[in-house]
Amino acid sequence: FKLDCREMYPSRFIQGMAAVIGVPFVLGSDAHSIADIERIWG
């Protein structure tokens, strides 16, 4: 997790296009530690 990144992957545009054409996907976390998750969601 990079504090300065401030980008979601896939982007909201890609998420929307996937929904439009029926491509399923699962959002997940690429965090490498509990501390990273707590920093974002805590």
C-alpha cells in the first residue's frame, strides 16, 4: 500500500464496464500486513 497512490484498482470505470457486460470480479486487498489494512480502514 502506497500512501500517496490514492487510486483504486480496477478503476471505477473498469468496475462499471465489467458490470455492464456481465464480467464478475471480486474486490480484494493487496495489503501485505494488518497494519496496512488498519491504516486504511481502521
